[in-house]
Amino acid sequence: MDSLTIIQPDDWHLHLRDGVAMTAVVGASARHFRRAIVMPNLKPPITTVAMAHAYRQRILDAVGAGGSGNEPSFEPLMTLYLTEATPVAEMEAAKSSGIIHGIKLYPAGATTNSDAGVGSVERVYPMLAAMERLGLPLLVHGEVVDPQVDLFDREAVFIERVLQPLRRRMPGLRVVFEHITTREAADYVREADASDGTLGATITPQHLLYNRNAIFTGGLRPHWYCLPVLKRETHRQALVAAATSGNSRFFLGTDSAPHARILKEHASACAGCYTAPHALALYAAAFDAAGALDKLQAFASRNGPAFYRLPVNHGTITLRRQPWTIPAALPFGEGEIVPLAGGETLPWTVD
Ligand code: NCD
Ligand code: ZN
């Protein structure tokens, strides 16, 4: 197969940042994806419906026109950042806003801009119960932050300590286990007893293509550092099997997380891989290597809308088997940004 046309995909986990950084990156997502779930971990975080409205408008302004009639070419699907102080009334407002599609739970200290996140999940049970009642999805960064737990085990421990008890208590809560990175997570999502539309997981391109060796090959390579961190090869294989299985619980979420080059090439490098420009080509490479290009459309374009109860897109996008070299660096405000695997050549390109 030398070309592949699929329904236009959506990105179910994306960091767009704000200001000049957003202006620099939003076009790359809008070029390939019709919609994206936009993460709320700005400084300060997007904790209210009013903030989400304003942020959404800034994104639309940055994308510019380009749609037909009143329909924008790129639709940001907004999220709220859950804190221990989020009022239940804000959940109700989120549900009726029409623009908020999920509430993001960051364990405090787990990742970039997560300080305002949740210290103990028990403390947000009232908010989660409201979300269960309202049918508002919970998007969860699934890692414990207990310093006693090995960094590479944080996701597996999260399943036991947090996710299982939570889902047992609130089986109707719709949960997306974001950017899963382990066999344990893939197994959990596949095997969990969950009624339709109550459990999903996003998988990034880097976790399908690379294992943790990539971080250390030829020296310490910060552009391969993201959270949850890349894992062993056995985990990568389990993720590929999940993504290419056709199981509708798994869907595309790039977790493209831009940080300026100077903050990545730093003594304490920021976590996050920038993949917006080439995410689809990366996914195609991963599915192709697994002999499963025929499963890409479901993962990229059907399973996400089904979970989020949104229509499947109308347009299509075509991928070609044509070598394409990822730019080594791109402009990013006053500085630059290094895309994941910058300078390397991918076997697929997007028309
Ligand atoms: C994300 C970021 O930079 O905002 N970083 C990352 O490594 N994935 C935060 C996140 O999704 O954990
Ligand atoms: Zn993320």
C-alpha cells in the first residue's frame, strides 16, 4: 500500500499553550486534525468556564479563518483543570457550556504545570460524582507521585491505588486514561468491565515508536523526554498491539507538548515531545511497521468521536509512502523548538 486515505482525524490530547507559543504551533495541528481536546495546564490553569471561553477564542483567532461559512477549519474542544477547590456548580456550568468536553485531573506534581492539581483523589470525589451524574468525561494523567514509587512504575501503581477504586466507586463515570505507556494500562483498559463509552485511553506516537533506550542513545537526549516517560520495549509492543487491535477503547492523542529548545536542552529539561507537525506520519510509521495500516482509521478518526459522542468528520486526509525529513528545528516565538526525531526521515508523508 503506497497511499492511504482516511477520514480526517482528531487529536484527543493536545497542548497548545498560549500567546506567541500557541501562535507558533496551532497551525501545525489545524493542518491535519479537524478537532483537538485542548489541555488546560496553562499558567494559570484553565479552571473556569469563563477562562475556557476566552482561551477558545484566542485559539480560534490564532488559527484564523479558513473554514467554510460559519464553520471553523479547526475546532478546539476545551477542558477544565480540576482542583480541590473546583465548585460542583462549575461542573454544571461546564456541562451546559457546550464547549467543555472533559475535566482534566493532574495529580499535583505529576507533570508540567500540575502544581494546582489534586493532592488526593478522595478530596475531589464530590466533583467526580457530579461529573458521573452529568456524563462529563474525566481525563486523567494516570501516575502516582509518591517518591517511594519508582518513576517507571508510577502508571501501573496508579491503576491499583487510584483508578480501580475510583471506577469501582463510580462505574458510570466516563474516564479517559490519558497517554498510556505500559502493558498494565493497555491490559487494564482492554479487560476492564466497563459499559459502553465509560472507558477509553489515548496513546501517543512516541510511545508506539520508541522505547526508553531512545532517551539515552548516543547521550542524554531531552527531546525524547516526556511524561509519562518512555518505557521498556515490552510495553511499547503492548501499546502497538492495543492501538492496532481495532478495540474502540483506544484512540489517538498526540500529547504534543511544545517547550522552547532552551528549556528542553537544560539541566532540568522540561517534559514533553513536540509532534504536532508530524504526528500523523509518526502514527502511520508505527501502524505500518505492525502491518496494520488498515486499523489506523478507526484509531485516528472513529474511536475518539464515539467515546466523546461527537460526529465523525466528513473530510479525508491522504498519507503517502514517500520519505519526508522532519525539520531539525522550527520557529517558536522568539526562540525555536525541536520536533521529536527532528532531522530524521520518516517513510510516510501527509498530502
Ligand atoms: C505535558 C506538558 O508539557 O504540558 N508534558 C508531557 O511530558 N507530556 C504535560 C503532560 O501531558 O503530562
Ligand atoms: Zn499531555
